[in-house]
Amino acid sequence: MPIYEYKCKKCCHCFEKLVFKDDNVKIVCPKCENDNVQKLLSATRFINNTGLTSCADSPKSFS
Ligand SMILES: [Zn+2]
């Protein structure tokens, strides 16, 4: 059961979600309930390891 990381495109809130079947679930931001979210895969963890804790520092080229 993979845990994916998402970033809300509306409020930039980052959150983790346990996903069973990727394509069948609707991911919404737990903060503003917007469904326009971006999957970050493992990128956020990698960035966190560098000491940068804010998801706002995610590379813009990552899609
Ligand atoms: Zn949000």
C-alpha cells in the first residue's frame, strides 16, 4: 500500500495519502478540499532529506 505525497495547487498544502488504486480515487486537499492536486511521488521526501522542509521548494519542472 503505497503512500503518495500530494501538493494542493490552490493553497500549496502538502499532504500524504494512502492510495490503493491510483486511478480510482479522487484526491482532495484536506485543508481546502480542492481536488486540483499534484502528485509528488517521492520527490518531497528527497527534498526533505536536503534540509528543505517546505514543499514550495519543489522543482517546477517536476510534473
Ligand atoms: Zn488546498
